[in-house]
Amino acid sequence: MKEPLQLGDVIPVPAQVHPDPDADFTVTADTSLAIRGLRDPVEGIARRLVQALAERTGVRPRLAEDGDLALCLDETDAGLLRLGDEGYELVIAQHGVTLRAAAPAGLSAGAQTLAQLADRNGRLPGGRIVDRPRLPFRGAMLDLARHFFTVDEIKRYIDEIVVFKINHLHLHLTDDQGWRLEIPGWPRLTEVSGGAGTGVDGAGPGFLRAKEYADVVAYAAERFVTVVPEIDMPGHVHAAQVAYPELAGRDEPIAPRTDTEVGYSSLLAGCDVTYAFAEDVIREVARLTPGPFLHIGGDEAQATTRADYQTFLSRVLPLVGKYGKRVVGWHEMAAVDLPEAAVVQYWRIEPADDGVARAAARGSKVIMSPADRTYLDMKYDPDCRLGLEWAGMLDVERAYRWDPAERLPGVGEEALLGVEAPLWSETLRSMADAEFMTFPRLAATAEVGWSPRARRDWDSFRRRLASFGPRWTARGVAFHRASAIDWN
């Protein structure tokens, strides 16, 4: 017989769990949900919680002025304030359930915990949870450049990643194959490089109009997910140069490429058109993005000399700040002197003298995305029908058994902004493919980023993960049935 859910049987595992076996609560047809405090945006959280409970239990609590379930936003409680914007307290007792937080993001995180705790019979295990994230940035990346995903598909992806308290969605919008966001004054970027045949192996077309991108950003924000847009430069720019050959210093047309080679394209560091282009793009992306971050790539710029790379970044890094954003770049960016607010995203497999520790010592924060632990485009095993293998096989246990504060010498806990699991789309052709490569491994990254190290345990995680099999099946999520998990 399957064991009943216990109070801590959620992902990510909470910071503090105090069970009370005699205090279970059962959601029934008579159960109501009340909001205490500001209704907006708490009402949206409440409605999404009602929907999640209905999907899980078959019972839809009604919204009411008073209720057995209560969402309480208290911006003055000292204990809640110490938990930060995403912290929360959840108390489950026989007479009712109370979820409290000092900020709406905390209520949203607690609502995800509450929804996970409900079993098919509506039972909620009794006790008290006090929770807060270990790291402020927990991200997933979706690559739209190698394979385009529609607005509805991106929204579907958001709905699944928020379950695990992922709070940043990194959208890789441009690369050698395709350009996926319209930019005023540069219409051929999307007319040509967002058109038919602009993905890997000619898959395509697709791009986001400004209003569509804004719609995605707003949808994510309602769910307390911050979109991080990436415009890769000075490398990975072949699609831009196909649209505008002058960006490559040429007058004749440039043929598109749909292969998966890297490192062959570069903007010209000594040309004025390069910086006019870069500023127009950064200005527009910053205008459309209310979140604090703008990612400029900076990786795999083998076609750019070291001197040109430094020249380019010395001109472009200030532009991001000029338009009110905090610059993020892959770890190659740390080869130059960075502004203190810059964020370095580390993806290397083996530690190397690439300037990341030096940047951290100067005040830059680091997002850990080591490819052998977080790259969701790596194969699960040699027989996996999708994915790449240059960083090795990445099964669920390997995705779980690492710690970001121990990965890179000179980059300890105090230097970390967070963790991110990138999903590059060279081998993907559908959202089902994206889900298959994302789940269940993203749940491992989420727990690495949210839960205290002392609370993490592989045997516990694999047991808790098993309960998501029926949930994903019910929601139509095309997850990978990893052999290490005894799926319920």
C-alpha cells in the first residue's frame, strides 16, 4: 500500500517542517478559501490555488470572505519579514489551513507547497512549515533560436516550472540559426531570420512580435517569474548578419546556416554600425522587459580576437546600464573587467582560470549552470532519443548530487546569485520534446537552489519525485520516466 503524504513530501523540500499527525485537514465540497490583506495580486494566487486543488482532489474550493483555507498577506509581521519576499509560513490544522507571508511572492510559493501536499482524497497532512529559499535566483532557460516555441507553448512551460518555485525564465532569443524578437528599425531580423527554415535542420519559422513578448513577460510576472531575455553577442550572430550583411562588413548576401556548429560568427568591433545595432537592440529589449536583467551572451566568441572582444564589451556593457538593466553574460565575459553589478553565468564542465573567481571577488554575482549537472539538453543515457552528449550523460541523480557553493574555487555561497538549468533546442522539435528533457531533471535543480544543504537527501528526493508521475500524466506533460524513480 502506498504511504500517505507526509508534511515534508514536496519539492523543493522546505527549510523547516514540524509535523502534527493529529491535525490533518480534508478539503471537501464545503471548503472555502478566504483572502486576508490586499486582494490584488493575492486574488490571482488564490484562483490558481483553487484550480490546482481542483485538479489534484476533484474538489474546487469556493472563494469567500471567510473560509477554512486562508491566504494572509501581512507586511508588518517581523517573523515573516525575516523570511524575505519568497518566504512563507503554512499551518495545517483540523479546523483549517492558514498560509501567511510578508509579500505576494511568498504566498505564491506557499500555495505551490500547499497544492503539492493535497492527495487525491483531499487530505492535507497536519503541522507547520516555515520556508524560505536558499538562493534568490532559480532559473530555467528555453532556447527559442534553434527551435521556436509559440506564446502558448512558453506559457505552458511557465505553468509547469513554477510548481517547483522556479522564479526566472531565461529566453535565448537569438543565435546563428534564428532571430526571434522583432526590433524597430531592423525589420529584416525577423522577416528573414525569423522566417521559414530558420531553425536547426531547417525547422521553423517563428518569432515574437513586441506585443507577444510583452504578453509572455506579463504572464510570467503574474506567476512571480522574471523573464531574462538574451541577445547573444558578439558571437552567435550569423542570423543577424544574414539579415544585414553590413554587420559582417559585406555587401553581398550571406547564406543562412541551420547546422549546429558554433564559434564562427562575430560582430565587428571596429565598425560604427555594430554599436548602432547593439544599442537599438538593447534599448528595445530593455523597454519591453520590466525585470532587472538583460543577458548579452558573450560565449563561444572564437571568431572574435581577444582585443576585439575587450573592445566590444567596453562599448556594450555600459549600454545595458544606460537603459536601466543589470547585465548578465556567460562566464567568458569575466575575461574583462566587469561592472560590480554584472552577473556571470558559469557553464563550464571543469574549473579553469577564466576570471569568474576574480569577478566574484570584485563584487559580481554568479549563476551556476555547469553543463554536466544542469544542461537539460544532455542525454539522460546513451539510448535517449533526444539530446547531446558533449558534457556527458545527465541522469536525475547526477542532476541532484552537486552543490553550487562547492563547484568552483573562489566562488562560495556569498558569491552566488543562484542556479539555472538551460535547455538548448538543437534536437527539439516540439513542446513535448522540451518537457521530456526538462522533467524530472528541473525538479532536481529547483531543490538545489531552494532548499538548505542540510535538508537535501537523494533517497528522500527520489521518493518525493515519484508522486509527480501521476500528476504529470494527468496534465499531459511528456516527462521522462527515469529508471531510478519508482513512479507511482
